Amino acid sequence: MAQSAKERKLSRLGSCKGGAAAGGGGLGSPAARGHRSAAAAGPQRRLFAALFAFLCAGVVVLGGVHVIGASFRPVLRTAWPSGTLNAISSDARARQAGGGADTVLPSVQIRHAVAFPDRVLLILNNGTSLPAREQFDCLYSPANSSELHHRALLAVSLPDGSSLVHCPAEPSGVDVSLSLSLSPPVTPVQWDRLVYTALVDSRDNSTIVFAKGMNLRPGRLGVASRYQCVFGRDLSKPKHVLTSPVISAAQEIFRCVTPVRIRRYLRMSTDANGNGGSDDKPMLVSIRTKGMRDSTLPSIAEPEPLPRYNRHRRQKVHSMCVCTMLRNQARFLREWIIYHTRIGVERWFIYDNNSDDDIEQVLNSMDPSRYNVTRHLWPWMKSQEAGFAHCALRARESCEWVGFIDVDEFLHFPGNQTLPDILRNYSDRPRIGELRTACHSFGPSGRTKIPKKGVTTGYTCRLAAPERHKSIVRPDALNPSLINVVHHFHLKEGVRYVNIGQGMMLINHYKYQVWEVFKDKFSGRVATYVADWQDEENVGSRDRAPGLGTKPVEPEDWPRRFCEVYDTSLKDFVHKTFTDPDTGNLPW
């Protein structure tokens, strides 16, 4: 009897599973012929099944490479994510180094990576709690080579959520990860062509974007119409971004209109504590150059809301604040902060430009009820002007006046007036937006070693003529472009500055200290438009040491240089005001 369709289907399914092993049946019968047919087709079906399984595996592997390649350079990895293996191996190493069996090291998530000339900066997700630097290994994944391991240079985490790990520099094109990271290796972006941070200003619904790579001239406005701001989670997809016009462009700072959808997103993604959300793919902002060849700068800048503007507040919380940018100046901080707090400074914004000394220990040792100090990580090279603009915006809601001075500069009042007296004279005059004061530059004063009792009492010989000036500004009076050069800002139209007489207020600038300090200070300048003193550029500039040239070699007469006037006025004031009557010691 002929087989039914259902029986034929079952016969074919059975032959796929075991047709080659089928046994009896007469060779001449229809059943035997069916078995011979199934036996002949068995090898073909097995070959087809093997080919089908191979294609399925290929689809899975290629799909995985595509997902990895969407954000990172494709790398070979095991079935277990290498980040997990790294975390386990690092945990084992920590236990071998003396940790107990219950030692658990935290894992970290890499958010961004930036390549500098001497290091690779890894920016971690907010809220990351970092272990000690010694417990990190930096992992490098060169193409066609085995993974490289190097110890991290620096790991730092602050209460505001900022967490950074500095790794040694490696050749370009190398992906970087961390031994405690659950993130895949990241391809770093270059530091000198990058949008690196951004602030959102609720006063005028604008976004202030800080960018390197546009090469705008110092102290001058650029042509804003040449640029536009670009917002989105993936800036490489033009259909998925929002654009807005740029209002002003100057130096490294662009101000643009904040789109309504971005304002709404920021309100929704900011929690009650004022912290941004932790999206896996954050909202970014960049700058696009318009024209025949449109180009958008790479960006790691996530728009950060400034403190909300309170138009009903009549008086600021602080009368006088100070912003500074420093690197490895921890040994001078206590004297500088204690001195200026005593004369009337109420709030401090310290922008730390990659310090690897004891700055954290120094600041933690100072009583927070007496010294209101905030440390802000600012790792960007050659960006002092941008950092000062960033600080002015952060200080605007709480500070009536902000001074922009360095750690080797001390405000001094030769006459009978004090800092509060001078500020009070101008606080009720809104058309005055900046107070300028002259600087006296002090030399080594015959010393070869750092003075143990501090710079204010240790250096007493200076140049006769003052150099330049430094400023105390009213943040509300600053020009929206935020242009600033040599510590003073451009002001709004109709607002002016005044020069404070040297008999009322001046700055003692301990610029040329003992060689050990001077060499460290001038080896790498933080100002954007000032060359490092070893560079063969602008050798005659006032930003360099006169007559020193470009070689970091101590002149034989260095201790006696820059000494034209013997000046002990600030030393005398410090001894009179700060000396402990019982011990004779100074508070620093």
C-alpha cells in the first residue's frame, strides 16, 4: 500500500536521526527501497546539518564583533569577558599581596578615555569608589600582540562623583582598560582635539561648551555663525542629534542655545541631590564647524547643570571667594589658605591640574568648619583660562566677589584698610565689575633652601617695579563670552574696572623662589597661550624668567637675582598677626 503523506514525512524525519543505521527489510520490497534511499541520503543530510550549525555559529560571532565594534575596536577575547577575568585575577593578586580571603576589590566602569602626551586619562562612572593606586593595573591591547600591563600613575576620587585613573602613555592606536574594570577596552580620544566639558546655565537657557582644537585667538571673539552645537547620545548619527546656534565663540569657550528637549532631559535625569543620571550611553554635546566640509569635534562632555539661579536672592552667601589652579603645590597650601582666610576670604575653589603630591592629605587636615575649600579635578592641559571661566560660573550664585590668584600670590594691605573695607566700598556700585591690583615679584632673597616658616616670612627682596596686575571680579559682571587673559576678564558692556592704589592693596608674588621650586613651577605651564619655558618660542616674553633662556640649568647667581628692594612689610604683618604668643610658632 502506498504510504500516506504523514507517513512519508515521519520517514524523512526518522532518516535524519538514524537512517544510516536502519537494518532489515527485503531488498526488493518498497520498504527496502525506502531504506536504501534513506541510507544514501544520510551523509548528505549530516553534511547539511554540519554546514547549518557552522553558519549559525558564524552569525553569532560576527554579531558579537559588530556590537563590540560599535563603540570599541574589535579585540579577541575569551567566552568569559576579560574584564571579569581581570577583576578575578586582580582580586587573587591582592590576596597574595596580603589581603584576607574575604578581601573584595570594587569593579569600575570606564566612561571615557583621553590620550595626553605623557599619560592616558580614564574617566570612570560617577560614584565609583576607588581602591589605592597600587591595586590597579593598566591593560593595553595592541593589534596583533599580547596584552601589556603597567601600574597606574594616579587614581583619585572625590565626593562630588569625579573618579579618574591616570595610566602611562602607550603608542597611538592602543586600546586601554583596567584590571578592575568590567568595561571592554576603550580607544582613547586625543586631548588637543576634543570637547571636554560643558555647563548648562539656567539664567539664559544657554550651554557653555569647553573645546580644544578650534585654535581661536586669545582675547578676541571668534565668528559665532561658523559653528553650531550638537547634542545627542551618538554624535556620529546626524539623524539622531539636535543642533542649536552658537551665541559666542572665544578662546576655548563656546556658548550656545540649549534646546528645549535637552533642558527637559536634564530636568528628568537629575535626581533630588542634583546629580546627573548614570545612563549607559550619556547625553553629549559637541561643536560642529559649518561649511563645505562640516566636521564635529570628538566629545566626552556631558552637560552639567549649574546651580539654579535665584532671582529673588538679594545678597550672596559669601562676600569674597578665591579660584586657583595648581599642580603639586600641596606644601604651600596651608600657609596660603590660612593667611587669606584670616584677612577675609570665605570660600575656596581649587582646580587640581593632575597633582600627585599630598594635596588630599593637606586639605583633609584643615578644619572644614573654618576653611570652606572645594577641590575640583581639572585634568586638561594648557587650559587655565577655561578653568577660570568654569570656576567663575560655579561661584556666581554664592560669591559676590571672586579673586583669581595663584598659590604663590598673597594679597597685602600696606595701609589701614582691610579686604572687607575695600570690597564694601565697591559692592554698592554695580558699574564696577573688577578691582585690579599691582603685583610685586619677589626673588630667592639669597636662599638656596625652601624657608621652613613659609614664603611670606622667608622671601624679603623683590624687583622695584610692579609687574602686571591680578583681579578680583564680580561674577555677575562678566561678559557672556567669558574671555579672560592673565587672570582678568572681559566685562559686560557698560561695566568697568578700577585700579586699586598700591598704598591700599597689592599682591606679593613670590614668583622667583629657590631653584627647586622655580624649576618645578615653570617646567609645564597651565596657561593656554603661554609656552613652556623649555620651548624655543617667545623667549623674550615676560612670562619667562628674564635672562634664563630655555635650559633648565640653575644659574650660579640664582639666589641673588631679582633683588632690588628689601621689603619686609608683609613679613612684619605676618609675625605680628599670626605668631602664637605662647610658642612663637606660625599656624602653618
